[in-house]
Amino acid sequence: MRIHPAGKNIVSTATLILGTIALISIMVIPYKLFWLTFLVLFCLLIIGIWIVSFFRYPQRSIENPKDNHLYSAADGEVVVIEKIKSNLFPENEAYQISVFMSIYSVHINYVPINGTISSVTHRKGLHLMAIKPKASLENEQCETIINTKNQKKVIVRQIAGAAARRVLTFVKPEQEVIAGNELGFIRFGSRVDIIFPVNSEINVKIGDKVKGCKTILATIN
């Protein structure tokens, strides 16, 4: 299993700590309590597997993405589909689709549509449960605005959750991107909001499981 560069230091540190705890357990716990040693080692193994799994790095790409297709920027569950007010869009309205990533999801975030990065803005904030509606407004987040090939705007918000403490964004302003490029990474449970024009045909519903680079969330007309 390949490890994402964003997690290599964490995985190395966790391996060292878990290995040290395992060694101390073997040396300290009496032999007659071998079942306790086994239990400790088993728990450490599960924790280690989970940490490695969290930072897994699947190879994904989109073959010939269409300019008007809006792909999911993350793996997870659709928890919000609604119209919102935004002065960045005509008539001050836009659609928002929110994808909640659990601690078991792949946490790589992807560029959802072909275009050019207009701006990248990091905002400090709270660490509410990412599934809560207020998280979009109050949590720490990074907002990336993309100008599409069809002269539309799409906004991607990477939102930190209660467990997530670090939002990483890899793209930069004026960078040309295509759907499926890596946009960033959020360490531990979190959420991604995708905001796009209202004259779009939405292809998903609340509760759907989606995959970054795979699921077409909407077609922008």
C-alpha cells in the first residue's frame, strides 16, 4: 500500500511509538499474563493498520474529463445539497454539495473540474463536527476558487472537522488544472463543500456514497 507524502512523517513517527510500546509491553508484562500482552499487541496492530490505511494513496485519474462535468472532490457521503447565497455567482445564488469524509475515507482532495485556479484562501476557525451545517461558516478551512474552461466559477472548500487539525492545499493561483489533479489533503475526519452555478443538473442525492475522480456530481450548463 502506497503512503501519501502528507502522511509519511506521521506514519514513521507512529510506527516508532507503537513499536516502542510493544517492546515495553513484552518486557514488562509477566509471562503468566501472556493474554494481556497479546491483547496489547493486537490493539497496537489495529491502530497501526488504521493509521497506514488513513494515509493510503490510491492512484486515480480521469480519462478525458469534459469541461462541464463536475466531479466529486473527495470520497465520502453527500450530506448537503442546497442553494446558498453567494455574490460570486450570477443573481447571488449557487448550489452547494457537501461531502463528509469519515476517518475511514481516503482523505486526498481532488480538483473537480477543468480550469484555472483563481485564488486560494486559508481561514482560521473552530473545529466543530464537520457534518454540522455551521461547519461551513465557522470551521478552519481553505477555499479554492476555480475559473472553468466555460467561464464559470467553482469553489472548493476544504473544511477541518473535530478531529482534523491540518488542511493542506497543493494548488496555487494562476495554475492550470484538470479534473482529477490533486488539490489537497485533510488530516483526519473532515468535509469538502463544492459550490457551483445554479444552472446545473445535479446527479446525486443526499446519502449517496461518492468517490473522488469517479462520481460526477453535476453537469454545469
